[in-house]
Amino acid sequence: MIAMKELTRAEEEVMQVLWRLRKAFVKDVVEEFPDPKPAYNTVSTIIRILEKKGFVSHQAYGKTHEYFPLVARDEYKKKFLKSFMRRYFGGSLQEMVSFFASDRDIGLEELEQIQSLLREEIVRQKGDQEGSES
């Protein structure tokens, strides 16, 4: 795996489009943005930066290039979240969950859904553990 760098906001916006489209020409990427759309040259420059960083590659058709992601969205998401957790919560998932759980903007229903997901994951992991012990 490449040593993945964190993306700037503009780079991430372009990557979100490329992840969604899977492959695209610069004009296709520009078209995906809401109005006011960024300039073609701006998007082209960002894509070339993403290519230098190892996030994107291209297929050439004469002078035109069709770009596609080299890094999967989930791969970047995992790396970014680990980095975020390390910077803001000392790498502690428990501290991060506690921070968000105590946020007054999270309603009871959403907390119960999170609790349900955690219970399901506990059951799954216990099942995996028991399966590997036999």
C-alpha cells in the first residue's frame, strides 16, 4: 500500500466525484459540481496533483485523459478516520465515542441504533472467537 497522504478539501471533493463515477474526463468531473462550478483548469490541476500523490491514474486517448481512482474510498476513509482519532482523541475509540455520545445533538433514537449496532458486533466477534477456539 502507498504511504497515503491526507487530502485537502478541494482534492477530497474531486475524489468524491471520481469515486462515484469510477472513471471520468475532467469535463465530467466539473459537471458533477453544483453551481457555481469550479473552472475546468482548476479541476484539471487538482486531478494532476491527485495523480502525483498516487490517488488517481489515467488512460490517455490522444491528448485527452480519462481519470480513475487508484485508492478505494473505504481505504481512504479508514486511514483518514484513524488519523483523525489519533489527532483529536489520542487514538482512543472509547474517547471518541464518548465525545459523540455526550453531544446533545444526538437523539435517543440514534443512540439506541448505535447501541444495537454495537451489540450485533459483540455477538459477531464472540461467535468468531468461539469458532476459532474449537
